[in-house]
Amino acid sequence: MVESIRRGVSETARLEAFSDGVFAIAITLLVLEIRVPPPEVTHEGAGLFRALLGLWPSYLGYLISFITIGVMWANHHSMFELICRTDRYFLLLSVLFLMCIAFLPFPTAVLAEYLPQPAGRRVAVAGYSATFVIIALAYNALWWYAVRGGRLLAPTADMSSVRTISRRYLIGPTAYFLSFLLAFVNPWASLAVHGVLIVFYLLPV
């Protein structure tokens, strides 16, 4: 029994380390999408200043995505305070979830590029929100697979905390889907939903 638990902890630690690496790479790639204005578009100091200010969509996309990934990473870490085992299906679900996380820099770059453009703004924000819908669904699939019937939970897991976390996680896909629909009506309201969700998931359980 002790040896079995040790194997489970070892497998979990490897998965956490791999996940941390993917989260770190995704966050790093976000900042690479903030491009330095080329010299030909600036003229003296004031021109460069205006060009840097003109990058505000990139700053906004970076801010929202960075904090959201950071919050997901923190909650992912907390998840493994309750989960002590892994199996093949849990590992595959983790790969699916991390694939979605690694994809996030692309819709963030699209958002930054087209947010100032009225013609493409709605589609850019909708695509950005749709990515988070998929991430939230993958996150929930990961969590629910682990906790269903106590499948991968530690023997000492607080079931009250498990139920609270389960309820909180269910809000994510619904709220992000709302932001997806809002993008076609009011893109700024859609982004506001992202901000509200950041605050909500920053709050302790």
C-alpha cells in the first residue's frame, strides 16, 4: 500500500513538473507577441512614444492572458493538493488541457492585431473567448475525471473542498461561453467578462 502511494506521488510530481513547463512556455510566448515598433514608423522621440502607446491592444491581450494563465496555474497546483494518483486517461486529459494552454498565445496575438480594427474586432474577441471556452471545458474534464467516485483523490482529501471547487469550476465554461456570445454584440463587454472571471478565480476557495 505504501509503495503504491509512493508510485502515485511520483507520477503526480512528474505530471506537475511537465505542466509547469508548459504553463511557463505559454506565458513566455505571450510577451514575444509584443513587437518593437520598427524605426521607419517613428520620427524622433515623440513618434516612438506614440508608436509605443499604439501597442495598447498588445499590452491588454498580454495582461488578460498572462493573469488568466497564472490563475489557472495556481488553481492547477491547488488541484494536486487533493489528487495523489494518475492513470493513463488522466495523463491524456492533461495533455489535451496543456495543448489548449499552449495554443493561447495565437488568439492573444490575433486579439492584439484586430482589437483596434472595427471590421475584425468582433471575430478576434469571439475567437479569443472561444479558446477559453475550450480551455475551461478541458480543465473541467481533467478535474471531474479525477474526482468522480474519488478515483484519483488522496485518502485525506477534504470532500467539502472538492465539492466547492467543483461548483466553482463549472462556472468557467458557462461564463466564457457568455463572453463568446457577447463578442458579437459588444466586444468590450466580452473582455469585461474575462476580467470578472480573473477576479473570481483569484479569490480563495
